[in-house]
Amino acid sequence: MLEDPLVSIVLLNYNGRALSQYWESVFKESYANKEVIFVDNASVDGSAASFLALAAAYPQIRSRFIVLPENVGYSQGNNEGVKYAQGKFICLLGSDVAVDSNWIRPVLEAFESDPAIGCVLPAIFRMEDHTVPDRPWTEMDPFGFTHRLEATGAPVQPVFFAEGTSMFLRRSLLDRLGYLFPSEYFTMFEDVDFCWRARLQGFSSVVASQSRVFHVRGGTETGVLLKKNPRAIRSGTRNRLATMFTNYSTSHLGWFLPITFLMEIVMAGAFWARGMRFESRATLNGVAAFLRDIPTLRNRRAAVQGSRVASDKEILSQMADPIQAPKYLFGQWGELGRLRIGSLR
């Protein structure tokens, strides 16, 4: 590159004092032209003070400190952060992530290799063992269920979406789409929605394997391999349906959405039959929330569909095999059941 562009890092925190030891890696990382925007979601554990101490220790790194009056969740918290981002590229970084010393430059090289790349995800490894890959959720089947990456080892690997753990995006893409995340999503599926909307504008997502981050899977939310608390299940259900409603064309929406809707109802029934009442109610609450929000979602859908340039045929060719959906459902049900049974012992 002729010159190093400014990179804005939005570090979102909610009661992350136990994770604050990882934040210094962002300041120590070798790329110089960066800014760190710390967004605190009304934490009460003193974690905000940990960031202020880091910012004071690294005065050469431009930093900004934003405290929100209440916990507005992952989606709106990042929306607030990007308002202050000045960089040509923006990274949304989880508070449960440490970064490698050469984390940014391979991402910029991936962006430079293809102007159609809109989002880049670094390779993710486990915090407890930096040699063990932590396969991110980067794939989605036509029924809206997400799946983990099967890494190929290629320097730049195409994926359907970049997981929000450490998502880089072009500022120009954000400006083109008009907004980052739907504010009401709170958490879950906001990364899928953004990358899907980007695909509708002709932009792709990739993993840059030479860039590395280290993740405490489940560090900011109950659950390690899946989100198992009722709020996350409700959000996941509602936001999956809302994302499909917004981004599918009419013909494919009429085919895939009703099947997914039925799958959610069946899943709720399966939870109930197994004695998993909280999970069942959360799933049904998510379905009800989607139905309630359809009038509002119609306006968003009209804007997205009115500006798209890519066809659903192109989008579907980049999704996982449809057979993965029932496999995912049975796996989720089984995993939640094992967790519930284990907690009762």
C-alpha cells in the first residue's frame, strides 16, 4: 500500500473486567495508524477504568471512551461506536479477544487483493491454547441456520459471513448500506444480516488466515459452543426470521421462511417435551416477536430489496447445503439437553 490507512477498532464492553487483561494486545499490536474506540455498555464492575488505564499507558495510540447510559446490547453498542470511527477500515472487536502482534496488516492485504471484499475475519484460535483453532460460525444454510467454518488453509478463504468476534469492514461499504446493525437485534444474527446485505450489493466476506486472534469462546455470553440462555435463544430465533424476511427476494422468501418458521415451532415443542421449559418459551417468544415486528420490518425489507444488485441464485450458491439445517437442529437440541441434564446432577 502507498500509505497505511487509518483503522478504527470498536471495542465493545459489558462487565468485562475479567477479560480486560486481553485488551492491551490491541495497543501493543504493530500497526501504528489505528484508533481504539471503547464503548462501555453501562458496566458496573469497574472494567471501564481498566481501559482508561491502558489508554493512559499508550498515549501514542489515539483512543476514545464512550459510556452508554444503559446496556443496549451488541448491535446498538457497535452502532454507537462506529459513529465516531474515522478510519477507512473498521474492526468490531469483542472484549473477550486478544490479538496477534501482526493482526491488522494481513487483513488490509486481503482487502487490497480484491475491491469486492467487503468484510474480513481473522483466523480465530482458542485463548487457552493458541495452537488450537476455534472454528468460527461463518456459514449459513438457506433456512437461516449457521454453521462453523471448515478451514482450507488458504490465505484468503471465502465464507458466507464474518463472525462478529473480530469483523473488519470497509467504511465505504458501511456508507453504501446506510447502517451497520438493526438496533433492535440486541445480539445474535447482526453479523449475518450485515454480510448478507453486503452480498446483495456485490460484496463478499473472507477469512484472512495470516491474521490471528485468540478468543474466549462464550466469554461475553452464557454458553460456549452455543448460546443457551433464554434471552439469546429468543434473540436468535427472532433475528434469524427477521434476517430472512429482510434479505430474501419474494419468491424465495415464500419458500424458505415458512419452513424455518415451522422448524422453530417444532423445536419449541421438542424442548417442552424434554422438560426444557425456559428454552421452549424463549423460542416461542422469538417467533412472536418476529410476527409482531413484521410491520416495521416491511420498510427495511423494501429498502434492501429496492437497492440490491445480486440475485438470490447467486446468494444461494454461496450458502451451505440445505441438509445442514436439520442436522443443526438435532445437534442444538441434543447439546442443550446434555447441558440441562448435567446442571441437574
